[in-house]
Amino acid sequence: MDDKQFILKIQKSELTDHLVYRYLSGFVKDKKHAGILERISGEELRHYQFFKGLSGRDVPPDRLKIFLFTRICRFLGLNFGLKLMESAEDNAQDAYGSIKDGGGEVASIIHDEEEHEKEIISLIDEESLKYVSSMVLGLNDALVELTAALAGFTLALQNSRLIGVVGLITGIAASMSMSASEYLSTKQENTDKDPVKASVYTGIAYICTVILLVLPFFLVKNIFFGLGLTVAAALIVILAFTYYISVAKGLDFKKRFAEMAGLSLSIAAFTFFIGLGIRKVFGVDI
């Protein structure tokens, strides 16, 4: 790709980012946040004008990117959406220096992009992120406890529908217990989290995970196929939630995913053999 084509590509990106930030500045309720987003939008427009001066051409924005990132910010949170967008911009910053005709202005643009990331990190104080530890508690406990329980039930009970019913009852009871524990724990902590909200976040995360994990046993008759689907569902939940938290909070995705997946699957495998042992010892035949 020659300089002219590369400049046009950057132009398109800067104009697209300008429109995304401008849209979001009208979407957020916090005036301070809106003001910062408006300023960043203006800087992106200035970058576009600079690169337009180099190329001598207008380019259209990326409408698909505008649609995707504005919807991501609305439905998955401003923090997650902006961090995701800024991570894409990071990949382009190193390439800016290869433009031959940019002079000192390119260095200024790179500085602006770096400042955007710093500002956005300190910009967002979303309630959902404040309670993310409660969501992690609910998800992690459900994944580890229920996946293991279902693995044990599979060999002990030998009936797909029965495994699903017992798993659902176990999961609902455990979610209520976990919510109550989170309420009492948060109430004793020196934190600005509301105990009721913390318990609700924990309970919702737990019960949603329970439904996903037990559903296969209501859909298929083969108990081992059902268990396989449950394990796959557990891995998908771990993958999705770990990616979300890693992007939103700037954490190491691979390390956290390996930890959660390894823990859940190891305990599930151990409990599977416990179920086999209980079945043989007590002669359970359902």
C-alpha cells in the first residue's frame, strides 16, 4: 500500500471515529463525560482535515463501524465499547510514522490518540463495572459448582430430564444462597457498593448461568451428549465474560480465561468420577 492509499485509509478511520464520538457525546447523560467526548470528536475531525490536506480528497465514513460501535456502547456499556474502539486505534498509531509528508503534525496526532486512551480510562465510572466483582462471584461459583454437580449427576442419575430438574433446583437454591451471602458480605465491607444491588448482580449472573448449563439436559436425551453441550456452554460463558471484563478493565484475557476454564473443567472432571464411584458403591440405577 503506497502513502496515498494509506492516507485515505487513515482519513476514513478518523472521520468515522469523529462521528462515533459525536454520537456518543449526545447519548451519555453525564455532562462532564459528554464534554470530553465532544472534545475528542473535534480532535478526530481535525485529524481528518489534516490527512485530507495530504490526500486532496474527501472520503466517506465507515457506516458499518459507526453502527457497530454505537450499538456496542449502548447495549454493552460505554466503557467496553470505547476501550474496544481505542484498541483498534492502537494498531494504527505505529503506522502513522511511516507517512513521509506528515512532518511534526503526525507526531501531534499520535500524541492526541494516546491522550484519548488515557482520558477514556479515567472517563467512565459505570455502575455495572462497580459491581463487576459481584458478577464474577456469581458466574464463577455457578460455573464451578453447577458444572461439577451436573457432571456428577450424569453418572449417578443416568436420566437426562432428571439430571436437568435436579440441576435446576440445585442451581436456583445455590443462587439464592449466593445472593444472600453477597448481601451480608457487602454490608460488612467498607465500600460504596449498595448491598442490595450487589446481591442482585450476583444472583442474576448465577441464575443466567444455571439456565444455560442445565438447558442441554432438557433438549437432548443422551446424557453424555447433554454433558458435552453443558461443558461447551460453560466454556462459551467463560470466554464471553472474560473477554468483556478484560477489555473493559484492561486485564490479561488469556491468563484469566485459562484460570477460569481450567478450574471449572478440572473440578467437573473430578466430580464426574465421584458420580461414577457413588453409582458403583450404592448401586444407584435410575
